[in-house]
Amino acid sequence: MLADDPDAVRGMLHLMRRNLTAMETPPVPRAFAALRALPQGPLVALLRRFLKSPTAVHSGLNDPSPATAAELERLAEQLGSPAEAR
């Protein structure tokens, strides 16, 4: 489970920050801009707590199944990464 792996959450946060920095326009919602500014330690704790919340659990974001992982990976490919495009 992602929420149980602080290193994985740090890696996810690193990728999110990299992609937010690569965006040509401000993120929507604007609250995502806070991900670039807030210190990593509290953000990792906050993200781990969110991933354990009913919202995340019911969304499948914290589902360790291979099917969910493959679906999220395919979605990421379809969306493309702004950081990779540069």
C-alpha cells in the first residue's frame, strides 16, 4: 500500500513537483502550487494520511492490485508528462 511506504510517497512527491515546475501555466486548482513550496517532510506525512482516508481508499489511489497499477500507468502515458516533453 502506497500510504505505508514513505519512500514511495517521497518519490511520488518528487515527480509531482517536477511536473508542476515544468508546467507553462499555473496549476488548477491553484492549491497544487503549494506542493512546490511546502517542506517535503510535512507534505509526505499529509499525503500518507490522505492516502489512508476513505476518499483515497474508494478512489483506488491506494489499491496495490496489478490491474489498478496498470490502469494508472496507462493513464499517465496517455496524459504525458510535461517534464518529459521538455
